Amino acid sequence: MDGWISTFWEQGMEEYPRLIFQDEVFTEGSQWMREGMYDVAAGDELTIFAPDGDVLWQGKLKWRRQGWFGDTTLVPKEVGEQWVDWFHMSPPLRARLTK
């Protein structure tokens, strides 16, 4: 699927915004439909593109532990904090997702 990465949050959610992929098939202009919204998850293959079309990151998402007793995260080790920044960009970055 081709589309964009972004965050999703709605009033009443008492947690951090979800990191999502929006399938371009489920868009009308600048409006995104929930049917095309997917949480990025372990096992997904994701490619994130820079605004100029270059590949920023490509790979299969997997859980990893941060330290011996730390939380688990999907953030690729080689990307670090930049990962969340990519999901917060405006306009959103293009991406390709394989579930």
C-alpha cells in the first residue's frame, strides 16, 4: 500500500498519539478516512520516503527492548529519536506499507 505516515490522536484519548500509516486509496483530497488508517506494528514492512523521494528508512518492524529492563519499542535502533519526528512532519511523509 502507498500512502503517508502520521500520528493519530482524538479527544478523550489518555495516551500518546498513535503512529499510523494512511492508505492513499482511502483519502479524498486532504481528508483521510479511518478505513485506511493502520497502526504500524511488528512484522510490517515499511519504507519511508524523504520529500525529494529518497528512501529515509526501509525495513521490517520488530519489537526490541531498550536496555536490560527497559520498555519495548518498534523504533529501529539505527534511527533513534528521529523516528517519531518523521511521523509528526507536516506535510506528512510518503510511505509504503506491507502488512
